[in-house]
Amino acid sequence: MAGVASAHTEPGSQPAWTEVMDVDAIRRATWRMAHEVVERNPDVAGLVVLGLRAGGVSLAESLGEILGRIGEDAPCPAVEVGALDVSMHRDDFALRPVQPLGVSEIPGDLEGAVVVLVDDVLFTGRTVRAALDALVDYGRPRLVQLAVMVDRGHRELPIRADFVGLNLPTSLDETVEVGPSTVRLGRPRP
């Protein structure tokens, strides 16, 4: 879950960080989201979990592992986990150069599948829009759902997450950073 959401702080300034989730809170939130995925998708056999590069891949792997372990008496079937690079589908080429983040790794055919897109932070919604565009390169899923560790608000597009680890209201000049053992909020220094 390494990644940084848009930082709107002044160039060269270092934000003051506040931890909002520790490793235990991240683990609990990931387990809760996995249970919510199973509640909404009882037949997980056709489920594909795709982490968005770069921030969502680690969370997608964690979700996939947990989904396979839920229910000691009747574990879920193995869930396919992959990665999706959306850099070529972004709409902000004028603001920043296109740099592919990595190869998309799609586990099989997405035609008719239930896809859970996974990202670390939901902010404007533009990365998710790019992911939806990128998905059609690999097939036409029956259903697409979105899981994020942090929803920080400030949507510019009508996109919402189906599964959220933490709703964290922020101001535009704050930064949210999600790592494997912490979620922290950066505020500009006065």
C-alpha cells in the first residue's frame, strides 16, 4: 500500500505528519473490507481483485489473501489478484508527464467477471475513471466495484467507493500517505 495521494503543499515545504491509522487499524480495516466484499459477492469464484499501480497493489494482495481465508469451515475459493497500470488512460497529461508505473498483470479474462478495483486513496476520482477506461482493454466485466483504504473526499467526478477502510475528511492542502504499517495525514507547516 505504498503511495501518496496528491499533495497540494508548497514546493519545498515539508508537511507536519499525524498518524491516523497504525498497522493494527490497517489490518482490521482490510479484514472488514474483505468481509464486506464477501457479503456483497457471496459467489467469489468469479471475483477478480485488481490493484491500481502503484498504491493499490499491496492492498489488493492483502484483500485477496484474506478473501481466501475467510470462513474456517468453508474457505472461499482462491481469488484472482492482479495489477492495473492506468497511466496511459489518465486525463492530466498536460499537468504531469506520462510515466508508466508498471506492467498490468490481468489474471485471465475479465469478460463477465466481477472486478474489485483497489486503490490506497480516493481523492478526485480521476484515477478511478482512468482505471475504468483501462479495464475495457481487457474485456467487459459484468460488475465493477471499488475498494479504497482512505476516502479523503474532494471528488471532481461522480465516483464513490463500495468498500472503504477509513473516511478521512481533508482540506485540499493536506496530503494523505498510505504505507504498509501506517496511514498518515500531512498538514502544511505554518
